[in-house]
Amino acid sequence: MIDAQALRHFAFFASFPAEQLQRVAERLPIVPAAAHSTVFAMGDVSATMYLILEGQVKIHRSGEKGEVVELGTLGPNQTFGELAMLSHEPRMATVTTLSDSRFLIMERPVLLDMLRDAPPEAILDMFAVLSRQIRAANEGDFRKLLASRTLESQMEAEKQRGLTQMVAGVAHEINTPLGVAGTAASIIARELDKLEALAVDRKSKSALADIHEALGLLSGNLERAHKLVQDFKKVSVSQLSDAREPLDLPEAIGDTLNLAQVSLKRSQIRVAFQNNLPAGAHTWVGYRGYLSQILLNLLTNVERYAYPAGQGGAAEVVVGLAGPDNYELRVRDFGRGIPPEHLARVFEPFFTTGRGAGGSGLGMTIVYNLVTTALKGRIAVHSVVGQGTDVHIVFPQVIPD
């Protein structure tokens, strides 16, 4: 049995009177535990609190993917298990011993008897200690989770960068066979014109008309493929270099929308582009890559959240002036909308309602950071459930260098 002075070494009981601690100490059994043994497991239900006299324990739990997440270690004169004892809820972590240990065991009835006889100041001090311990545990848990998610996002960013480099190279290589095919189509068209003078009967003229029609389809699709490759090269290369340059803003938006349409068509998303800029206000000094990332992320959200399950729907991208020195860019949809309780968290890292649909919870965080940091602008999201979502972005006509 221990005495009251030994019990006072625990911050949990430091403010209680000595005579009361002595009565409690007489009711607390001492239990030994060998190294590498489990004190209790995550999910266990019990009303027991442990006070460490000797040794050291490790606190850990299972992560989202079944991995072991270490929450910390505790040593002499520290306690664990008090939260589950007070709340009657299952254990939120597993505790194992790192060395041979000895614990004082306090059951819930003993603590309740102690609180009934305790001065109010001692009770307040005890709960203040409990509050600090919970806050420290939550902050440690959050830091570990944030570090894990940050590492995942960095790996994803590197993977996307590598993929962008590869596709930019492939797009460059595709230009060569497209150029050869275009030249061949031009030669066929020129020679075909020479043959028209030789076509004297109806059958020959019909055959030449069919060839002309096929050649028109070939030339049109080659031109379309060439433009898609050029748009992709513009977007992918600028995302790697992030070069600040003068560019035609409506044209840059159109290039990105042409690229996005390849994916959006499969989901039956129809995007209308409305250019409200006067003729003399098209030149923007900014970053093509950042702009394209913002638009692609927003349009991906339209596809994933506004019109899920491939149901399809309409979206609008509108660009105009916001005062003498700023542009405004709006991306609107008319889909499901965002519930009020989620709207306040749309820019929060790792918050998503679509993790099962491939969402990581980083898309809108990236958009917010790009708008406010890279474009020196501001962003707001307005939404009504069942009516759609409107993302409103304002940024300078000349981004500061």
C-alpha cells in the first residue's frame, strides 16, 4: 500500500487534502505488469483508471488504413484511462507496457466517493488537469494525422508533377505524327482536285464526292486533335514552370475548358463560357498554370459533387471586370448545392463528403491557396441546396511580381 504523499505526486490529485488522499490510497490495489503486455485494447469497455508507479507505457491505435498510429508514451506519476472511466465509453486506444511496470488501479466508485467528500477547489483543479491532458492528447493526435496527410499530399503532388512532365513530353511527340498526317491529307486533297477533271461518269463523280467527304472528316479531326494537344501542352508546361506572363485571359480560360471538356463530356457536363470583358481588357499579366489548376479543380468538383453518378448537367464559367484594376471569374453549377453545415468548411484541409468518389479533401484548399497566395486575390462560395453553387473569384489584372 502507498501513502498519501505518493498519491499527491500525481497531478490529478495534487489539490486534495492529505487525510482524504490517505483514505483513497488504502483502497487502491497495486498491480504489476510485465514488459510488452497489453493493459487494455482499443474498444474495450471498463471503468478503470491507471496510475503509473513504475515503468513506461505506449499508447497507440489503429489508423484509417489499419496502420498503427503511436499517440505517445507515459511514465511514473502519470495517469491513463480516466476519460473512458468517466464517460463509460469504449477505450479509444490500446495501451501496452514498454518495460516491467506497476500501476495503482482506481475504479469508478472509488473516484465518485472521493469527489463527494472533496472541496470544490480540488474538484475544479482535477478537471483542469483532465482538460489539459485531453487537449494535449488531441493536439498530438492532430499533429500526427496532419503530418501523415501532408506526406500523402506531397507524394500525390510529386506523382502529379511526374505525370504532367510525362504527358507534356508525350503531347510534344504526338505533334510529329499529327503533322505528317496533316501534310498527307493536304497532298491527297491537292491530287484529288486534279482527278476531278477526269471524272466524266456518275459513278466516278460519286466516288470522288465520297473521298472528299472522308477527307473533310479526316482533316477536321486532325485539326481538332492538334488543337487539343496544343491546349494540353500550354496547360501542362505552364503548371510546371508557373511563369508570369502577359496572356489573353479569355483565350487562356478557353484553352483550359477545351481540355476539361474531354473528361466532362463523359459525365455529360455541359460548360458554357461567357466572356464579358471589353475588347481592350483581355490582356492579363499572370500565371496560366495557376489559373488552369483553379479551373480544373472547380470543374472536377462540379462533376463529382454537383452532378454525381454521371447524371450530367449544366455549368457556367463567366469572366468580367470587377472595378478598374481587377477581374472576376465565376464558376457556377445548378446541381445539388452544399448544405449550410458544410459550406463553412469547404476550404478546410481534408474535409470532403466524397471520399468514396475519389475526393481527397484537398481540392478546394489548393484552390483557396492559389487564389489568395499566387493570384493575390480573394474567393467566396455561395450555395443553396437543390439550386447549385457559385464560386466567385476576384484577382488583379496585373499580378504583382
